[in-house]
Amino acid sequence: MEDIKKIEREINKLTKKGEIQQAIEYCQSLLLKEPSDTNLHIRLGDLYLDWHLDIYQAKQYIDEAITEYQKAAEVLIDNGEIYYKIGLALYHKGELDKAINYFNISSDKGGNKAQNYYMISNCLKRKDRFQDALENVNMALKYAFFSTSRLHYSKSRLLNALYFKDYKKRFLAYIELILSYITLPFDKEAKKNLKSKLKWFQILPTLFKADSYFASGQIELAFECYSKAIDKMPGFSALYVALGDTYRRAGKLEEAIIEYKMALWIDSLCHSAYSGIVQAYEELGDYDNAINYYQKYIKIHPYNAVLHSNIANLYFMKGEAEKAISHYQSAISINPKPDWTSIVAQTLGYIQQNVIKNTDCAIANYQMAHMLTPKEIDVYISLGSAFYDNEDYKNALIVYRRALELEPKNSRIHCNLGYLYWGMGDLDEAIKEYSLSIKYDPTYDIAHNNLGVIYLDDLVQLQKAIDCFNTAIECNPNYALAYYNLGRSYALKGENVEAAKYFQQAMDVNNITNEIDPADIQERLNNLFN
């Protein structure tokens, strides 16, 4: 017994001096004499694990720790503590399912249930199973006494994440945070973690220097500073986020993603890492991976309307309209601010009107947007357009007239009214509204073009039509439809060569803008000389 105490004193003396390598060598020398000593195998495993987790070095000793623990377990087959240690090592190695299995075995064999449930919770957090993680923290608290600071802190973070809009649960989260402070003196591991985190202040000068280098354009020196800080303290997620942000701002998106992933591995609830990684994937145009991380982020913050809106935008860009609509609807139901929700409702209305072709649903969403922001002109324009598509000309007219009461000189509203009157067959009113639109905005190309089409197709006043189309092109040289209509005008005049020139210009511009079916332009060209 005396020898065991002497050995432990010697190991403790070396570790307190920071000489972990010498302590490991000391254990190894003793094991050469007593290879079957389970206590020495366990102690050597502990040393390897401590060295692996040392924030001042990034060497990998986790496999060595597992090997030593397993050698002890071959003898101590009913010792719950040794299975806990194996599970802990596997957790830090990233083999989460195996770790959970060992924590469960540890509990079955009499190991500390509070510790095991706590570590299972940590494994589940890394697997993005946050509700299950919360349940296991609650189980851990049932078996813990005073040493509960880590448990209360973990529960506080999970409650805040999972119940973003539930003020009662957020109050409970605040209580849990206070309890984590109160019980800190009784929790050895929590004090150890806190001591480790406080060492963050030692590298602040390095971080300030890195920011200074980046601000002055010395990008490589900034990267070097961040890398040195990580080499000194590799266990802090915030460092990886800072380096990731720097890479992203410098346009090195692949490198940024690697750093954000490291931050998330260390802390699966790191919001700044999620925010950075989805932005990096979006900037790369990798919508699938951006969506994947948004889905994980939403699991943490299911009541964050902005996240639902952002993932909806990505689904829409991918052409998955139904999924986009589902998330837009979630964003609207959460409803954080009227102005913001109005924009989401307008976006949803646009998709339903122009992609899904469900004008009734589009109208309902535009009306919701109107209720939230009754003075927003864009809402009136969208709502009027939806009523027009639904052939409800009466309500479309009412909406546009109400909009003009707010902005009587709004060119877009007059243009939309012109289109409405034109569809209703009232050419005089249509011409009047298009003329007012042009009066209030002489550069409004659409108004010039549409007025030209009335002169061309309805009144057959070719020169007026040509003048309108030419003006539309002057306002917007990349207006394929105006070139096309100008070609039609010259074809009616019998000037086929001139018409062909404008049809060809329409084809060239349309290759970029995709306004018209190319087959229609080609057919017009072919008919000129047949």
C-alpha cells in the first residue's frame, strides 16, 4: 500500500510541474516491472488522456489512453469506473456511438450515473440530438448531489437553445445558470474547465495583433497569428471561429469551412460557427451543404424566424418551391417584427403567384403583408398584380387606386394601371395611365414598350409604336422584348431587312436575359423571307 501511495505522489509531483511526459515515462518504467498492474494501466491511461486534452499542445494520445484502459478492463471486467474512462476517451476521439455504449455499460456495472448521463448528453449534442441531450442532463441531475455545476450550465444552454421564444423556459435557463455558479465550488471538473477557459486572456494580445494585421491588409501575418494562438490553446471553439471568419473575409472559403467545422466539433452549440459556415457555403454556391447546416442550426434554434427564412431562400434558389414555402410559413408564424414578416409574406406570395401558380394563396399572403405594413407601396403593386392574374379586375383596380392615394406620382402604379385597363379593353384609359407613368419617370422602359404595343397591335399607328420602342431601348439597351417589338413594327411596314436586324438583336440580348421564347424570334426571322 505504501508503494502505491509513493507512486501516486511521484506522479502528482511531476504533473503539477507540467512534466506529463516524464510522468508517462515513469509509469511505463514501472509497468515493465509489473505489466499486470491494473492501477498503473489506469493511471497511465489518465496521463495520456490529460496530455491529449492539454490546451497547450495538439498532439494525439487518445489511442494510447484507450489501450491502457482496455488492458485494465480485461482484468476489472465489473468495474464501472474503467468503462466510464474508456467512454470518455472514445468521446474525445469522436466515436460517439461507441462512447454512449460504454457509458451505458458503466452505469450497469455500478459506475457514477450522474457522470455517465452527463457524458451521454454531450455525445447527443454532438450528434445534433438536442432534446435527447436535455433529457439525459435531467437524468444526470437526479443522481447528482452538490457536484452539479457542469450539469446546470449544460442544461441552461440547452434550454436557451431549444426554447428560444418560450419565456418561461428561458427563465428556467437563467435559474440553471445561477445554480451552475452556486455549485461551482463543489464541482472539481467544472473548476478545472473554468481555469482552462480563463487562460484565454493570455492569448488576447495575439488576437488583437491578428486583427490589426488583417485591418492593414497583411493577411498572411493575420493567419499566422491565429494559427499560433490555436497551437497554444487548441481547445477553444472561439479561436477556430475567428480564424474561419478571417479566411472567409479573405475569400478563402474552403479553409474557412474547415475552421468552422473544428469549432462545431468542440462546441456543437457554437452559434457563430454555424453562422459562419452557412455563409461560407452560400458564397461557394454549395446550397446543399448550406441547407444541411441550416437544418442543424434550426434544431438548436427552431423558433428563429431568420433561419427559416434563409433556408427557404436557398430551397427557392434550388427550385424546391414547396420546401421553400414550408419554411417561409414557419418564419411568418414565428413573426418577430411586422416589417420583416411583411417582406417574408411578400416573398411567399411571389412564389405562390409566379412559381406555384396559386393566386388565391398569393393574394392571402399579400393581404397579410398589407395588414402588417399598410403604407408599403410594393405590397399594393404585388396584390394588384395577383388580383389581375386571378382575373379579378375590380379588386385590382381598387388596390391600385388606393396605392395612388399614398403616392399619386408613382410611375410603377400608373404603369400597372395601364396594363389593367389594357386587359379590360379600355385603351383610352390605358394610354392615359402609360403616359402618366412616362411623365413621372421618363426612363421607365416597360411603360414605353407597353404603350408601343398598344400603338402597334391595337391602333396600328406604326411610327408612334416605333418611337416608343426606340425610347424603351434608349432607356434599357438590354431590353430584348423592345428589340423584338421593333422588329415586328418594321415587318408590318414591309422593311424586312430592318426588321431582321432588330430580330437578330432581340435574339442576341435574349440569350442573356431570357425574356422571350427563342423559337418565337426565330420563327419571325424565318417568315420575313419566306
